[in-house]
Amino acid sequence: MTTPELQQASPYTTLDLEGVRTVIASLPPLAARLGGTPAEWRVWEVSDGNLNMVFVAEGPEGGVCLKQALPHVRVDPSWKMPLDRTFFEAAYLRAVFPHVPDLTTECLHFDPEQFILIVPSLSGHTVMRTAMMAGHYHPAVAAQVGDFVARSTFATSLLAEPFERIMDRRICFARNQTLTRITVDLVLTDPYHDHPRNHWADPQLTPIVAALRTSPAVQARIDSLRLRFLCTPQALLHGDLHTGSIMTTGTDTRIIDGEFATYGPIGFDAGLFVGNLILSLFATSDRAGQALHLDMIQTFWTSFKKRFLALWQEREWAEDRSTLYYATTDKSTQNFEKSLFIQNIFQDMAGFCAAEIIRRSIGYAHVADFSVLTDQPTRTTRQKAALLFAKDCLEQKKPLKPLADFLELLYLHMSAL
Ligand code: SR1
Ligand code: MG
């Protein structure tokens, strides 16, 4: 897939509900998917994220979800933005869908002039964050997300494909610079400086923000994470894997919204997901709910690691060993290299998880999780605990060893709840 064509035959227009109906009616395979006549279809808007317009259209036979980029950030029209993000989301789906058909949606149609992406609708599914805020925690979902991260990243890494294919894909996604800039600024830079986009309502968080900004260890770690994000193209990342980018029925889970896709360190996707689980954990009052969150973090990591290593093992049975980049047949060298590779992903995961907790608490685009806590002192205590956990994570002198040390640090900060 090449980058979007800039000369357009028909000028871009933002769709309304009738425009959505007209677009779908003009695409016979999609119209057939809905069934009936266009007049019978129900079309409604479900825009929920910060950037785009999203609609669902349903007919007697089925439904589709239509997403269109706006020339600005949806929640802030003064923040102008090019339209090409749906191109990258379509390209991401086309790259990963063959490897995770049970865990994401298929790109049914992409219009490079109107920047419209159409996928099957998920009307029986709920956004994972919404489900968790209502107290529905499903450890099985964490296992599925672990599986998704393992399969989507392994398949698009040098462990699975010749470098020529990886390089071609890197060239394509290297153009996703508007959204990569958002990540570099909003996740990995702004919270550590004074910036008008940062905000927090509770003045009791201010001393922690000051401590984050004056801690040399935090600054150094964030600098190194920013470099890793930009200079470690291990695999094609989803790029925005928070719990609002996951829809689930509790049994069937789909990862959506891959518009931030870019090549980067695998631990970035893992870290954003775990960071959002931890934000939800700190916003959860009952002990049983907290225990389920801990279970989800462990389940996610175990599932990711198991699947990633299994895929790696399968690849070693390739007949042409010259296509392998870790080609040694010596088992102990192999195991050593693999364990180092996985440990590095874990280190990245811990760092990006901390950065995600911080940006979702004091930067731009906070999470809604804490809004379930109506008692202000309780909310303050919990937000402070989450931020202090993240700060501690970034300040660790020795790398946190996979899981046990990370969880110990988490337990330590949970004792403030
Ligand atoms: C201006 S975009 C703000 C945030 O929304 C998206 O979901 C990403 O998380 C981004 O950082
Ligand atoms: Mg999104």
C-alpha cells in the first residue's frame, strides 16, 4: 500500500447521517451486507474518541461501522490536522488482520479521497473501559489482548519476515508522522514540562507533578523511552492500545482504532495496555475487583510471552534457515537470546506503562476511570497512588525483572488505597 494520493478527484466533505447512508448505498457489497433498502437502514453516530467521526449503519441483514477523519481534532476544532490517519488505520488493518482475524476487524472499504474507513460493526460489543468502569472485569480479555500483541507484532517483525518486506512496511508507516508527533508530544514529552495542554483539577497532585519534573531519574528514563519509541522499529505497533481501543462481549474481543500505527518497540503496545489496567485498578474500590485487575496484568503478560515464544519456535522449523535472523541451532544460546529479547520487551513495557499512567492523569486526554469515584478525597488518594507508582517505576535504578518485581512495586503502592 502506498501513501495517500494528494490530488483528489472529488473534494473532501464531512459526512452527516444521510451522507453515510448514500456512501454505503453506493457500495454494492456493503449494501448487500446490510440487506433491505437504504431507506430501511438505521444510521447513527457513535463518535467516542478524540479524533474522528464514527457512525454505525444497520440493516435487516447486518451492519457496518464507518469512520471518517476530520480536518481537525474532533474534540478541539481549533487543533487542525491532516486527514491521512484513516489511511494508516486501513493499512494497519490490512497488515495485521491476516494474523489476528479473530481479534480485530477487517477493512471492508477505504476511500482515499474522503478518508473513510468501513469495517464490520461491533454492536454487540462494549468498550473495555466502559465495561470495567461498570465492574465487569474479564481476565479472558487480558489473555486475548496478550495474544493479539504477540501475533500482530511477531508477524510484522524481522523474526517472521525478510527484511525487504519489513523495510517496505516501515517506509509506509514512517509517513504516519502527525499521529506519531501526538504520541511523542502528549505521551513522552509534555507532562514533564509546563505545557498548556497539561491539566489536572486537583491541586493535591501538583507536588507530585513538580517532583516528576525535577527528578533527574525520571527525566533520564523518559528521554530514553522517547528514543526507544523512535529508534527501535521492532514491529508494527497498534500505537494507542488503551482500554478504549478494545471492544468485547466478555468472550469475543476486538482491537480497534489502529490509526496511530507505526514501527516501534513491542513493549509500547504492551505498556499502554498495562498502564490502562493499572489506572483502572487504582480507580477500583473493592478488593475483589483489584485482585481481578492483578490477575489480568499477569494473564496479559503470560499470554503475550507464551504466544510470542511459540511463534518464534515455529519459525525455527523453517526449511530455509538462511531466512532466520536468529539462526543459531545451539539451544542454550537460543534460549539466552530469546530470554534477553523478552526481558527487553518487559523493560519497555514497564517504562511505557508508567508514561501512560502519567499522561492520562496530568497531560492531555485523561481517562474516565476515576470518574466513578464520587468522593473527592478518595479520588485524590487513588490518583496520587497511581502517579507515585508510575514515578517509582521510572526511577528504578535496576531493571525490574519480569513480573515479580513489577508486581511487588504495584502492591507497595496499592497499600496507600
Ligand atoms: C489529540 S489526540 C489525543 C489522544 O487521543 C488518542 O486516543 C490518543 O491516545 C491521543 O494521544
Ligand atoms: Mg482512538
